[in-house]
Amino acid sequence: MSDFKPLSEAISKGDVNAAVAETHRALEAGTSAQDILDKGLIATMNQVGDRFSSGQIFVPQMLRSARTMQECVKLLKPHFREGDVVSKGKVLIGTVKGDLHDIGKNLVSMMMEGAGFTIIDLGVDVPPEHFVEKVKEVDPDILGMSALLSTTMPAMADTVDALQKARVRNKVKIMIGGAPVTDKYAQKIGADSYASDAGSAVTRAKELLGIS
Ligand code: B12
């Protein structure tokens, strides 16, 4: 197993240059992008989250770590591509209103893009009416919504309602995710699917569209 300690330390400190150099080193040493992502980046971000929760670090430090992680994710992105494949479907994705967390959403987008889906990313803090407008304009196969705060989860339900009111709910499959989101919540608000991580998001998306 690769040693992810230097990478982990660089992300914890928010040292972009060191983290990027370590990611390059790991790729050159033949470590898979998936292992770097799971065992290096996500594992460290979970530790950062624990330190934040227990009051050992504060928002600026957490943000520096998050930005550092995102720079490393950019380097991994080309390694998740399956090549020039025909699009498996269009996925419109965004983080819901009031929520600025986008690392998880970006990972989901990256994995789905790598699996052959076309991604239209609306960014963060997306109000229900903007999701509706874009569903009408882009006509996606799947709408993905992300929420990391328990206070912003209701914006997912608001978006489903807004789609219903605009009579476009049945034109699109809805998939939701984010740390506080559950399968039960997805059922409660009338979403079609939930996935707990980027890998299973790809599997769920393929199931929703009946493709392999
Ligand atoms: C990084 C971070 C931040 C960064 C975000 C930077 C960014 N660009 O995203 C910053 C510093 C901005 C931030 C701010 C805040 N944060 Co914050 N943050 C985090 C932290 C540490 C990590 C989140 C993360 O990126 N995880 C890594 C990714 C890979 O995991 P993920 O997001 O869960 O995504 C995976 C799955 O959930 C799933 N998924 C995600 N989205 C989707 C979408 C679809 C469609 C699907 C299918 C799947 C899916 O797949 C992803 C990949 O596997 C978490 C703690 C934690 N451990 O979760 C707190 C956390 C989420 N934050 C929290 C809080 C309270 C805040 C603030 C309110 C703090 C403050 N006092 O200002 C603000 C809110 C700002 C706002 N309005 O959004 C709380 C939320 C508590 C709650 N349950 O409501 C947490 C849990 C920390 C804590 N324990 O208190 N935060």
C-alpha cells in the first residue's frame, strides 16, 4: 500500500504546492487515482472534518484544506476518463440553495463524467427556480442535487415541488446526495434515487437510465 502520510499532512496544513507534488509523485509511482482519492484525499478530508467538529480547527483552516484537496482532484480527473465514449446521458447537477459545499458534488460530477455522462454543473447555492429553468432549457436525463447542511436539505424538497408545479417533474430522474441525506429522505421527498458516494452515484445513475 502506498504511503499517503505526506499527502495527508500537506492537505491538513493546506499546503497546495506540497499536496500537488505528492499527488504527482503517487501517480508517477503507479498508485491508482481511485486509491489516491479514497485513501489519500477523502480519508484526510474526513479527519479535517473531525478536527473541525471537535473545535481543534476553524473555518479558514478547513477551507484551505478543502481548496488544497480540490487542486489534487483536478490532477486525478483525466485518470477517470473512459476515453471518447458516446454520452450515456445528460446530468444537470448543483448544490442546493443556501449551501456552498461543492467538493462532494464535484467528485460525483467527475466520476460520472469519467463514466461517460455529460455533466452540466450549476455550481452552488442554486435556487429551486434556477433548477427548473435549466431543466426546461437543457432537458437532462438526470437532475442531481447535493446538500451538506441539515438546514439546506429542505431546499431539495422545495426543488422537487417547484419541478412539479412547472409540470416538468416527470421529464427527469432526480438523484440526491450529501452527508446528511439518506435513502429514506429521498423517498420522502419523491426523489428517484439516493447515493452515498461518488462511486455508487454512477451505479445508481446507470440503473435509473437502464444502461450498463
Ligand atoms: C469542507 C467543508 C466546508 C468548506 C466547504 C468548501 C467547499 N468548497 O465545499 C467550508 C469551509 C466553506 C464550509 C462551510 C460551512 N460548513 Co462545512 N464542512 C466541510 C467538511 C469538513 C467536509 C465536507 C466535504 O467536502 N467532504 C468530502 C466530500 C467528498 O464528501 P461529501 O460532501 O459528503 O460528498 C460525498 C457524498 O455525500 C456524495 N454526494 C455529495 N453530493 C452528492 C450529490 C449527488 C447527486 C449524489 C448522488 C451524491 C452526492 O458523494 C460525495 C463523494 O463521495 C464537512 C465535515 C464532513 N466530514 O463532512 C463540514 C460540514 C458539512 N460543514 C458544516 C457547517 C456547519 C458549515 C458552516 C455552517 C460553518 C460555519 N459556521 O460557517 C459553513 C456553511 C457554509 C454554507 N452556507 O454552505 C457541518 C454541517 C452540519 C450539518 N449537519 O448541518 C459539517 C458536517 C461539519 C460539522 N461536523 O459541523 N464547510
